[in-house]
Amino acid sequence: MRNCYNKLFGMFLKGFNLFNQQKMRLNIFLILIIYLLLSCEKKSGSVEMIYSGNPLFPGWYADPEGIIFDDEYWIYPTYSDDFGPPERSDVISARQQEAQKNTINEQYLKQTFFNAFSSKDLVEWTKHPHVLDIKDVEWAAYSLWAPSIIKANDQYYLFFSANDIQSNDEYGGIGVAVANNPAGPFIDALGKPLINAFHNGAQPIDQFVFRDDDGQIYMYYGGWRHCNVVKLSKDLLSLVPFDDGETYKEITPENYVEGPFVFKRKGKYYLMWSEGSWGGPDYSVAYAIGDSPIGPFVRKAKILQQDPNIATGSGHHSMINIPERDEWYIIYHRRPLTTKNGNHREVCIDKITFENSGQIKPVKITVRGVPRRLLK
């Protein structure tokens, strides 16, 4: 670009010397100057597009929660498996070690902390290790899954599930930890689970918190093919009954399995979830639409699934909306074609778009990801 304008300046000086010579030669020269100027402008506008690439960062991670804080993107995923040197919690109490004997899968004993990742542009990511660790949650021992975060009351609230309880006879469920910074450290806010039992058949896992336009914060959650919604108190540390007296309201849509996510667009509420088997190739995302945060929700379609040429098991997602724009990204995990290990999942991102009717267009999963996107 600089060479282009240097060449232009040199030709201008040469043209100036011709000013008192033949006018025709000068006119032709001026035409050449204009042409070169346009050529330089065209070159200046042809900036090479930089893409995020998929996966967004190295490691076996799943259930990513994406969110924007100020001018940064953040992702909070589940630690799915070791990738390179193993990561482990440094401190495990005797009580936690005893509780770990209840696990139904030894793989879950690795999942005792959350890492987070931040980026200014969706391309370069910074890792924040162990933003939450069981050393700061005495009742949690394993299976720290599907973090969901929200900023409220000048603090950051990180909701999580732990211990993968199989019945009400076991201790665990959904908890909440608090920090003054999105990078933590997050500390258990209650000393016990917020939800520690099955209600309406829903296993207390896979929580997602959603703030409506009136400021009310709801939490959607549930495994074992049942989805509940609850209202959170203003301090986000307890549940508030609905107007009809219910506390745990079941809103399970057709074919729901787990991993709910909710957003609002143009006056409509979208309930999304994962269906299929989390360890299989058919894991996918579908959605329903309703007129209120508690439904009823009518199933519409499946919008994210495997591409046998790229990856399988695409599911358990979240979404990011660029502030004040109808611009959306879906963040999800998927399994590369090089492995069939159910725990080998990667965090990826792609664009999500809508029909004029408000229906979500099917997402095409990609290798290149999305273009670099600064928030400010």
C-alpha cells in the first residue's frame, strides 16, 4: 500500500515538471494519475479476512456457555477429558473423596473444576484456569457440568451442577458460586446445593440462567428428558414461587433430552435444547417458540447436527448476541472425525441466522468458524 502511494507521488512530481510543456501530454498524465489513485484505493480496501477457526481453542471441552462482558467474549465449558498433561484439582477433602465413590463413571472424577476462556475478537483466546474448583465448594466432589453465568448486583454468579445424582438419596445437584471478576475465583455462595432433588422427573443438571426484559431472572434446567423452569430471587440465591404457587414448573418440549438454552428475539421466546445421545454422532440441537418465558413452547425444528464430512455429535450449545444488533453466534461442542471417544469434544462457533418469519435457519457447521469480530 505504501509503495503504491510512493509511486503515485513520484509520478505527480514528474507531471508537475511537464506543466509548462505539452498540454496533451499533461492531460494524459493526469488520467494515469487518477487511474493509479483508484487502484490504490481498491488495494487499501482489500483486507484479508481473518477467521476464528474451529475448534476455538485446544482441549477436550463440552457444554460451552458463551457470554459477553463489556468488550470481551467469554466461554465457560465443562472439562471433558485430558488433552496433553492432565489437569486436576490440588485439594480434595476426605468428605469429597468419600462422595466420589458414588460416581457411575470414573471419567467424571476428572471433572472437578472449570476453566474459562476470554477473547476480544473471537480469534485469540486467553485461558483462565480453575475459575471454579471443588476446593471452594465443599459439597461438590465430581461431575462439575454445564456452567452458566450472569452478572447481577455488581457480581458474577456462576451456576453449575455437581455429583450427577441418580436419586434423591444422593447429595448434590445445582449450586451457585460468586466472584467479583468473570475470571474468578468463584466461591460457593450457599454451602449447599440450590436445587438438590428431582422435581417433575428432571435430574438437577444442565442449568441456564436468563434475564427477561423486566429484570426477572429465570433458570431452566433438567436432564433425563425433563425440563423445568424456576424463578430466582433478586439476590439469585433462592427460588421464588410463580403466581400460581408452583416453584418447579415443567415445560418439557417434544423430544427434549437435556441442555436447555433460552433467548428472546423480536418479542418471542426461543427455548432450545439438545436431543439424541451425548456420546453418539446423532447429538443435535432443536428449538421451540413461545410467547412467554414459561411457555407453552411449540417445537419447530432441529437446527444443529453432525456433518459426516466435518464432525459428529454437534450439540449442547449456547448463543451470543452482539449488543444492539441482530447478529448471532452459536457456540457448541462437537466431536472430530479422528475419534469416537464420547468424551473427546471440542468447542466451536458458527453463525446463526433467521428467516423473515423468525424461524431459525439450519446451521452449517464449518472448519473456518466466523470472521474476526471486535466489540468496540
